[in-house]
Amino acid sequence: MAKVIGIDLGTTNSCVAVMEGGEPKVIPNAEGMRTTPSVVAFTKTGERLVGQIAKRQAITNPENTVFSIKRFMGRKHNEVLAEEKLVPYKIVEATNGDVRVLIQGKEYSPPEISAMILQYMKKTAEDYLGEPVIQAVITVPAYFNDSQRQATKDAGRIAGLDVIRIINEPTSSSLAYGLEKKKDEKIAVFDLGGGTFDISILEIGEGVFEVRSTNGDTHLGGDDFDQKVIDWMADEFQKNYGIDLRKDRMALQRLKEAAEKAKCELSTTMQTNINLPFITADASGPKHLDLSLTRAKLEQLVDDLLQRTIGPCKRALEDAKLSPEDIDEVILVGGQTRMPKVQELVKDLFRKEPHKGVNPDEVVAVGAAIQAAVLTGEVKDVLLLDVTPLSLGIETLGGVMTRLIERNTTIPTRRSQIFSTAADDQTAVSIHVLQGEREMAIDNRTLGRFDLVGIPPAPRGIPQVEVTFDIDANGIVHVSAKDLGTGKEQSIKIQASSGLSEQEIKGMGKDAESHAEEDRRKKGLVESRNKADQVVYTTEKTLKEYGDKVSPEERKKIEQAVEKVKSVVRSDNKDEIDRATEELLTASHKIAEEMYKKTTTQQSAGQGPGGQSEESKGEDKSKKEGAVDADYEVMDDK
Amino acid sequence: MDNFQRALDSAKNSGDFDSFHKGVELIYQHFKDILGKEGLKEIKAIGEPFDPHLHEAVMQQESDEFPDGIVMDEISKGYMLNDKVIKHSKVIVSKGKK
């Protein structure tokens, strides 16, 4: 049976894992890394790069290198104005208000960019497993609303993946942690990743995971810690030289890398030096940045960020109706939890030593792989109950939001409620579907809107309209309204809210596929070129050294063949390059033949009629003329 | 390892920096030869077109000498073991003329 992979599609890094022989295994990418930067780059030559390689060229190409795309997934442009300022690539608004990334004059939707990362993760898994991968479980932050979840699903489809389940990251990490523990426990998952902070309170027992509550901050993570360090460096620099480095896109990129490095170093050391030569220049000459940062100073810089994790933790405990003493275990997830101060803070909050037994960068993907195995039946006796993170309801008289499904309700779930008309002879009701915790409809997020028409005229309060909310296991919401008098029904599936239509997704999926095809073609072309280059090189070398051993005609023939290869090698025609290379190889074999003939005759002559066997002659030859021997062996390999 | 030990011992006992330097250089050469035989190669960088498969750009600068997109300086060497990059060269890439 085909394997189902688990993917942690992170803001800064992504990770893929699969169950193998009952054990979850993180799959290293082509570069041997266990996590892949969620970075996509478009080069000047039209190449598309994903992961570490995209990150390595980021400095040379900041406008066309996309990172932290997860922040824009399923969002409207007017919701992300603050984030837009933090990225060096261009964000524009689509006609429907969605976010688009503008790269080299072409607009890409966030799911399309995410799909490129997913395609890379898919390929990583396929290379490792040696077979195609179709199905996947992808994780999202607990706070993701419906349209963000849907956008993630769309990204999967564009990448050619059938996303069989979207699960919350904390649920996933608790799964990774809880598999071997079967006793009843209450667990707090403290996930401080690159871009998001999530705190979840879970209950584990008898192989069943129940999410008691979730809370967090969608705008708090390692990136913000980096930003604090960047701002500090830029402020110090401005104090000394009066130049604002934040205005220089390239300097900003260098500051960003230096900040991340310094922060990571300070998790193990007490002090670090930040040294950026030639960061900028003014009329008086080049300027260098040279600063020293201590762990204490870093902790002071990020103190307000650390404080911001406390509120959500307390609220999560309240929602779960638990006190810190009730929590049995605390799990740390996300690279930022490596910071000693974070561990200290978590310890103070829950009055327990946090659990660091699982690698904080990989734990989410590992859990997703376990979930995948549960769904395929590979792992039994684990049942996973998930909850809806936000309340759902409809707008009723006076612009009030009436909740049908309270937040933290375990899903899948289904709730119905009867409503009536607000005015006499009202023949239509408008169902305005909302998500959020605020009392007034206007303060919450609109998921969708539809009308139920054809209600027979009657005094207000008489008609009965049954509104049903149905959330499936993936957290996708279906809403229907039924007039119990006439049996008329209207429903919507809240799905198109990622901003992409069915057709668009299919088109993008095709694009992605053809791109993969193109990549394969390009790779083949490069391989042919490399081979051609190498054959030309070895032939020319042999010709220079032993060219006098062949007749002038042969020599000319070979030289012509070399010229032919050289003339086609830069073309895009793979077949032509292969053909010319083949011809050159055939022609160059002549030298080998001639040389072989000559050395054999020479040796036979030199050794005289000693009556030696063919075999021992061969041995002698290789001893005496090892260099020549090796040379044409190489060519015969080609 | 023995050679390193010898070098350390001689550094302790003798003030002759030149011969110490020469000794360390010999060890470096020897070490490089051994690794070279195992398939270790230095990655070419300066004067080559910037290639993220081999190089990591740490900064970009204007240059009169090198055209746009060409590696103009190497901050640390990269290495390949057989055909696999084990360490990327950290490089400065030219932005072309001012």
C-alpha cells in the first residue's frame, strides 16, 4: 500500500516524516537536512529554487525570494498590512481582496507558493521511499481559521497531493509524544516556532487524545525575536553613523541572518560578536558593523515578547478549567524553545520541568506521520479527537452573533437550532455565517453568506427555519438552512474562502506538474551538457598528448567532431548534444585503438621472442605505461 | 595526529616561528592529500558564476573587475566529497559596475 506522509508546513521551516516499520522517521532532503527552509526563489534565468538552495541565494535576489508565505495563507490583503512591511518581496492585492505575491511581473497566490514547498517535500519523500506519494497529512497552527485551513488544503492539491487530513500542530506534537505513554495525563504543549505561538492543553488517556483548549498568538515567534535583534543592531548603527540600515534591502537581509545566528548562539553561550564588514557606505567611505551581544541583553530585548506568551497560557488553562498544578507534563515545540529563558518561563508558569525529550523542530512532522499511519490503519488503537478553535454562529436580530458551536467543541460535530423571521411577511432570510468570540457580528470574521428565499408570508416569529452547522473531521464547515414549513433548503460548504476557485486550483495544479516536467527536462539537458564538456576535455587532452600517434586525417576528423560538440553544447537541444557527443566518442576511440596497437607492438618488440603468454604481456604493459592505460580507460567508460 | 603532537611540542620548546609555520603547512598539505585521495575537492569560487548549488551568498558588492553575478571573493572555502557538496563556499557576489 502506498505510504501516506506527514508534513509540517512551517512558517520558517518545513519537515516531512513517514511511518516505517511502526516507527516515525523524519526524511532528510536531497541536501541531507532534516528540515527544509520554507523559502521559494525565482532566479533571473527563470529557474525556481526551493529550500536551502533558495536561502543561499537570497542575498543576491531579495525581491524574488519568498519566505514566511504561511503568514499570507488564506488572508485578505487588508489583514496583512503589517507583515507586508517586513518582507523584501512585493505583495499586491488581488481583485477579490486576496493577497498575491508579485514576482518578475507575475502574480502568485500564497497557496501556489506553499505548493512549491509541498512539492519539494513530496519529492523528498518519494526519493527516499522510491515510490510515488499521493496522500498526505498536513499540519496547521491551532489558530488557523477556516479560510487558512482551506488555503493549506488547496496548496496540497496544487502540489499534486491528496490531503487526507489537516490537523492542528499541537495535536500533532502531542501525538508524537503520547504514542508510547498510555497513562492518563494532562499535557500542555508550548509551541514557539518561527512565526506562531500556540499553547494547547490536552488530555491523553487510553490512546485517546482530546484537546481541552487552545490559545496563542498568530504573530509571535522566532522571527519576532530576530526582529528585536535586527532593530537593536540598526538602532546602534544609526546612533553611531546616522544611517538607517533598514532602508537598504541588502543590508536588511544581512542583518536578518546575523540576528538569527547571534540568537541561536546565545542559547548555548553567554556572549556573541556580530561582525558585518562593509554593511553600507556614505561619502566618507565604507562602514562596518561590529557589536557584541550578551545573553542578558538579548533576554532584555525580547522581554516583552516573552511576556506575551504568558496571557495565552493563562487563558488556555482557564478554558480547560485547570490550574497549573493539574498539568502533568509540558512539551516544548519549535526551535525558539531552545532559548534557556523560554524554558525557564515555561517552568515558572506550569511549575514543572518542561519535557525536551523530543526534537522540538521535528516533533510536529513526526506526529503528522503517526496521524497518517492511524488513518491508513497502520497504527491502531489511537483515536484522535480534535476541537474547533473558534466559535461558529450566525448573525441575528440587531447584529448580534448567535453561537451554534462553541469553541473547543470536539469535531466532527453537528448542531442545529431553529430560527424565525424578524418582520411580518418576510419571505427571505439571509444567513450570515460567522467565526469568532466577539458578541457583535461585525467584530467577527465572515465565513460566508447565503439567502433562503420562498418562505410563505406569515407574521413574524411564525416560520421555522432550521439552521445546521456541520464540521467534518478536517474542520471544514458546512452550513444549511431549511424552512420547516415548505421543506425548502439552502446550504453552503465554507470552502471557497481561501480565495481560489476550483478552476484556478486545477490550473495551478497543472502548472505545477508541467513545471516539474520542465525541471526534469532541464536536469537532463544539464547532464548532457556536462557529459559533452567532459568528453571534449578528455579528448582534447588525449589529442594533445598522443595526437601524433594517429594519422593526420584521423586527427582532423576528431578535431572536427570536437568542434561540432562545442557548437551545439550551449543549445537547448538535448538530442543534438547527445548525438554530437556520441560521434566524438566514436571518433576518439581511434586514438585509443592506435595507442593500444602501438604499445602492444612496442612491447612485443622490446621483449623479444621470450615465449611469454598474452596475459603476462598485459601485466607488463600496465606496469610500464600505467598513465596511458588509465587515460583510455576513462574514455571507454563514457 | 602524531604530526600535530610534534608540532605542538615544538611550538612549546622553540621560538622559531618560521620553521613551525612550515611544519604546520606540511601537515596541512599532508592532510589535504589524504582527504583528496578520499575524494575531497575544493569548490572553485572566485571568478565563477554564482551557483547556489555550490555557493552561499553572504553579501553582494559592486565590482569593476567582475561582471554581475560572478563570485568576486571567497570568505570561506567550500568542499565536495566525490560529487556531493559537504560544505558550501561562503562568497561575495559581484553586483557589476557602479
